[in-house]
Amino acid sequence: MEWILASASPRRKELLAELINNFDIQPARGEEAAEEGLSPVALVQVLAEQKAREVAALPQAVGKAVLGSDTVVALDGKTLGKPVDEEDAARMLRALSGRTHEVYTGVCILYPHFGVYRKKVKAACTKVKFYPLKEEKIAAYIATGSPMDKAGAYGIQDGGLVESIDGSFSNVVGLPLELCKEMIAEIEAEQGRREEI
């Protein structure tokens, strides 16, 4: 089966390459929209499916499996997306300083099965504890530019921020490999059964 990753994220591309040898990249371009009041786990699943459906509707996606993904950081049940500016990034990092938060990633795979698309949608959660951060550390980190395209205004791979994690490391980077592997195995088992019919 041929695959498309519906994301421009270099981190997701690197992670998916650990599971799938060859795949195309076709980023979803649509505006992310979800109804108010969704829990973080529901939100990432809705947005991951939106991205996958947008790309699956393109002519070049016909007959291919499409993987969409979305990640949010949640603190006290409230979601933190990507910062809108440096001040917003500093606000998020101050809120996370010295505390434990959750990182949720939703994964949606749309795949052809007997001529129609089926879907699998799941989510992973990792608990992340931050070191206490001084203002100088926050300012220096924001000055690198790294927080600006990341949910919660940080990348776990940047170092010096995270004291400990409970759960999948790759989930915090942006794609939970353990969950994706499980979903891909389920799809391959279905496809195998189809070939036996």
C-alpha cells in the first residue's frame, strides 16, 4: 500500500520514516477548526481527521493511505496550541515551568478497502514534567526561534526544559510511533484478509 503523510512537519517525517520506507508528503492546508469545549483528546482526533480527509480528497491520493496527525499540550485541562507571538510563547513557558502537563497527539489513517475509504482514529497521551525555568532561560529559548512552531511553545528534543516524561517520547515530538505501529499492523492484517478472500 502506498502512503501519504498529511503534514509538513520535518519531525513527523523523520518519525514516520522509522515505520514506513516510502511515503509522499502532502501537507493539509485548510484552516483547523473544531467546536468549542472539546477535551484535548477529542480535539486532536477531530483535527487529525480533518487533515487526513482534506488530503485524501486530492486526486493524487486516490488509492493511497493518508495519515493525518495533530498535537496539543494540555495544562489543567486547557489546551495550548502554537504560540501566536513571542509574548504568547513566554506566557506558555511560564505556565509550564516546574509543573506536569499532558501532550496529546491524535492520529487518523484513511485507507482504501474494497474501493471505499475506511478510517482509524486514535490518540496518545504523555505526561511531561518541566524543570523550574528562570526568566533568562525562557528569554534565551524564545530567542532561538524554536518555540514558535510548536504546541506549548517547546520541543522536547531541544533539551534543558524537561525533567521527566511518563509515556511515549515520540508522541511529545509529534507522532506516537507505538500507536502508529499498532494502527498500521491492524490495517495490514485487514488488507491481508482481503487478499485471502
